[in-house]
Amino acid sequence: FVFHNQKNGTFKECGATCGVAFDSYGNTRGAMGIDAAHYRNDASLGITIGNFANEMTALYVSQPGGMFFTDEAIPEGIGPASRLLLKFGIFFFDYDLDGRLDVLSANGHLDEEIVKLQKSQSYRQPAQLFWNTGARSGATFVALDAQHAGADLFKPIVGRGSAFADIDGDGDLDVVLTQAGGAPLLLRNDQQLGHHWLRVKLVGTKSNRSAIGAKLVANIGGQTLRREVNPARSYLSASELPITFGLGKATKVDSLEITWPSGQKQTVTPEKIDALVTVEEPR
């Protein structure tokens, strides 16, 4: 379902007419986790949905000129690689701080003895991490392996929820995966790529204190990064409130534009990078 805000206190369901109710063949799917983000660093919005086993992860991308989405999971590189697994928690995040949003999904089946019915399936399944290459021709996302992200991330579990936060204050985003019948996995991100970053904590005054719903646009050397404060993502999960901008090799943020939930607009120029900055909504 997609509930379109009519701006009069009511909503209108438009999932079918918006293009997100079914797959490209008109079939319904067993949807689990969901997230949305501007993963192309432009105005288009991507909605990724983790689906049941033998169903591809969806990647609906908004189209110009109206409220319509097209499932681009296959050409973008996520679809075929995700088909076999049963996807639960899924989210966009910049795992390597290069400024492009990647996708992580926690996976695991419902049936402990599924292998007896389907030899291609297993109860415990590895997570998947799709790296955003930034390519505009060919596949945007490439599935990474243990060589690039560590063996612990791909340990087979009965994955369910997933979330991210910078637990050790070093700028990159760490991950927690929950599993049915087992302890959660807390995976620390220890990359050594030398990429810069900026973390932004918003404090609302006229808006809600956590600034949930605020939109941020960071202008970095001709590149525009769009983010939104929304901790509710994935599957039965909540990620941290501060926003992380990966800067790659850039050494400054030219400007940061904030649209607060109250509608108030604010532009600031961060004086430093590789740091957490707090911005309070003007009173």
C-alpha cells in the first residue's frame, strides 16, 4: 500500500496506480522490511523492499513528472543476486563513507526444515551487502563478499531485524543484526579507507525535539547528498537519529540546507569535518 497524503487530514491508497503494489509481472510478493532514500544523489527516490525466498528484493524508483515508481531491481543489480534468500531487515546506509548509499539486508527462513522441501534453501542464511558503485550505465549495485566486508557479516543466521549506528564514535556506521533463536550480532565497522565524513544531530524547537521528518541537503564540491531524519526503517527496527554524510576524499562541506518538520528552512556552513555537529532549529 501507498497512502498519499491529501493535505486535508485524509490519505488515499494508491499502491497500484503508483506502481509499487506488484512486481513487474503483476504478481504480489511477500514483503518484509522496507526503506527509502535518494541513493542516486539526485531528486529521484528509491524504495527497497525485502521479499520472500525465491522473490527478488524490490527497488522501486520514482519517475519524473508524477507520483509513479518503476521496479529497477534487475538493471540496478540487486534483483538477481537477492532472489534465493528470504529477506527481512533492509536499509540504505553509506557503509564506506564514499557519499553513495549502499544496501544491507538481514536474511533467514521461517521453516527450520525447509531444506527437506527445497534443496536450494536453508534456515540460516547470510546477510547481503550491496555496494553502490555510482554507475549510471550498467548495474549500480554490486554484491560484496567477506573479502570486502569481513566474514562476520556473512555468517549464516536466522536474520530478522537490522539497524545501524556509529557505536564507537569513529564516523563510520556499525550494524546490528537480530536473529530468531539466537543472540544479536553487533558488527563494528573498522574500514581504513581514509574517507572523510560529517555527522549531523538536529534538535527541534518548533518541530519535534528529535527532528524526525527533517530533510537535509549537503552540497559538496558540486555534488548534492540528500538525507532525511527517519529512524523507522528495516523490519521491526530503529536506527540512530544523527545523519551521516560520507564525503569520500572531499575536505569540506560547502553548505548544509535543512528543511525542518515545521517547514522552516535553514542553511549552515559546517566549520569542520570528521566530527559530529549539532544544529538547533531557530526559535
